[in-house]
Amino acid sequence: MTSSAIFWALLLIPAAGSGLCLLLRAPRAILTLVCAGVFCSAAVAFGTAARVLANGVLTSPGEWFFLDALSAYHLAIMMTVFSLSSLYTLSYFRREMQSGAFTPRLARRFGALWFGALGAMTLVLISNNLGIMWVGIEATTLITAFLICLHRSPASLEAMWKYIIICSVGVAFAFMGTLLVGASTARQLPASDALLWTKLYAASGLLNPVLLKAGFLFLLVGYGTKAGLAPMHSWLPDAHSQAPAPVSALFSGFLLNSALYCILRYVPLVERATGYSGWSLRLLAIFGALSILTAAAFIYFQRDVKRLLAYSSVEHIGIITLGMGLGGAGALGALFHMLNHSLGKTLAFFSAGRLGQVYGTHDIGRMSGALKVAPVWGKGLLVSLLCLIGVAPFAIFMSELQVVSAAASAGAWWTMGIFLAGVGGVFLGALRHAISIAWGAPPEGVREERVDALEAALAFAPMAALLGLGLWMPAFLRNAIVQAAAIVGGRS
């Protein structure tokens, strides 16, 4: 396939899937189409990512679209999360289809929005034009907002509006930052090239550092709001707790990453324009440390398992951001952590969602005995929580160890101390909740839940991946992370 055909396929497959969902009548057929369409997109995306990592940058004529190692790595993670979550919808909505609650109208809306979210996130990752990348992020806000209130209730509508208002303000900040970055070219580039990332990267030595720094501050606050960085994270616990489990998995598994990806696109521009002074990296480290400490303060007191997982996302986005702020080996650990967190949080929300259906609640105090009531999903939630708090030998332990090692190598002792204090607090708080859910006597009236082969595979495949990656990193994955980290560091 030509480069143009690849980029258009990545955008048009979701668009076509969204339109077809509006034409179908049966909910089962719509969910089947969701799986088929996402798998088609995944086939193109994984093949393209492998091609980019092996042969270098892929650019469309006119340079409006491009894929390098950084965007290809994110594209592969996104399609992994989308593929798993699409399969999970067949299990999650089964009871609602049987009871008639998942109506054809509701199914059509879900399918169209699901494909719309896939198309918008893809646009973010393949855009060379920073303005179009901003449009993609704004589109994800408008589309995914209606997924939060798929099941309408006062709480879900409140969460949706909170998400829209806070993230829209954040995206407005990002818009101002984008304009300031464009203005930093000081007419050194033609107007048509002023927002093309490849052109800005090549001419970064000519950019006005004052305007560029001002723009980065707006961008960090703006896109950081969508990424869930503290203190701009307040929308996140409500949205995660009210959204259906597949949507929550998508939010934590990749939507937050897509906003963080936008920030990472600007880091090499700032660093190259300021002579690798580390100015932008210090800001990342500050926001990352603040996010970890904020999560540690709130996790201990949570009573809703999905809100617990939401604050865990604040922590892990903070870990990724802090690792990026350390640079060098820290960036390698952060990118590895991004993959591990996506897998771990996807498994966690899958498990929490199905257990919520079994118990009829997400209240941690009323979900005891999960290992007896639903052995597969009880194990899934227990293992995912153990992974997310950094228990060895799972992959998250290894990526956190890499971040700690990078801090020690850089002599960033205060940063390392804050990191260890924060993750230690999260460890104790989340472990307390994990024990409460996994063991104990099940509430009266809750019957043992049986699962089929698909559900078992959706639970155990991420577990196996997290364990395997903790023990051994494949050469192709190491190569992808090294190439992506070199771009963030501005050394490629």
C-alpha cells in the first residue's frame, strides 16, 4: 500500500464502521461489526507500525500525515486496547441484550461513538499538523463524552458535563499554546509550514525560545488536563466511575495516553530550541511528582472500585510524566510503563465491570469474596491491582524500577524520594482494598458466576502479557521504545 492509502485506510475504516452501525438493527450485529471493524483497523495499524519501526518515517504527500517511531508505538498500544475492549463489549453487554436494556437505538449510538473515538484518536497520532492534532483531541472530548452517559442517570450526566467543561477549558489552553508555538517561528518558515511538526523540528534552532516556552506552559496545562495530570484531574474519577466498563478501559488504557502524546510532541522542540537546557523536562517532573502524591492521598479513602482505579490512572500518568522528565533512561522506562499501564488498567476495568454486574454495585465494602463468587474476574481484579501497585515480577514493577534507576543515575534524589513515597502510599492503600475485595464472605444473595472461553481469554491474556513482559522484553519492543525515546529527547 502507498503511504496515502495507509493513512486514508486508518481514518476511513472507523468512519465507515460508524456509518454502518447507524444502519444496523440488531445489537448483536452492531457489536460484531464493532469487533470486525476494529480488527481491520488493527491489522492496518500493526502492519504500518512494524513498517515504520523497520524502515523509518512514513509521510503522506503534502506532509499533513506522518508516522515515526513515537507515533507508531502509540498507535500499536491504542489498537491493542481497542481490540481487547471491543471483544469485551460482547461479554459486558450480554446481560443487557438478554434483558432488552441494550436496545437497538442504544447499540447504534454506542457503535457509532466507539468508531468515532477510534477515528479521532487515530487522527491525533497520524497528524503532522499540530493544529489538526489539536482538532483530534477536541473531537475525542466531544465524542467520548456521550459514551460516559451511555446509561443515562443524574450521576452520569453530571460526570459527562464535568468532563466536557473541564476538558474543553483545558483544550482551549492547548489551542493558545499551539498558536504561540506557531508564532515562535518568527516568519522563519512559510505560513503553510508553521504548524507542521517535521518542519518545526528541522528548524527548531530558529524558533523564538520565549514564545516557545510560553506556548509549552499553555500546552502542558491544556493537554495535561485531558491526560489527567494533577491538579487538573478532577473530571477523571467521576467520568471513570460512571462510564460503562469498556469505555472506562478505553479512557484509562489509551485516551489519557493520547493527550500525553501531544505534550511529548512539543518536548523535543523546546529542548532543541533551548540548547537541551532541560527546562521542559523539569516541568514534566514537577507535574508527574504532584500527580503521584495526589493519587496516594486519595486512593486510601476510596469506596468505589472504579474511582479507585481512576486515581490509580492519575498515579500512573504521573509516573510516565515524571520518567519523561528525567530524560534518557527515564524516558525508556516511561514509555515501557505506558504499555504496561495500558494492559494493567484494561484488565482492571474489565474485571471491575463484570464484578459490578455480578454484585450489582461497585462499592468495595459490598464486593467481598470475589475469588469465590467469580473466580476468573476475581483473579483478574486481584492480579491487576497487584500489577498496578508494582508487585514483582510483573512488568509494572520493572518499568517503575527503571524510572527509579534513572533518577538515581541522574542524582535526582529529591525526585526519587517523592516517587518512592508516593508509590509506597498507593501500594498500601490499594493493597488494603484488594484484600478486602478478593477474600472474605460473599454477601447474601450473590451467586457464583460462570464465564465462557472468551471471558477467560480476556482475563488471562493481559495477565500473561504483564507477567511475560516482567520477565523478558522482546527485541522488537526494546527497539521500538529506544527509537521512540530518541524522538522525545530530540536526538533522532
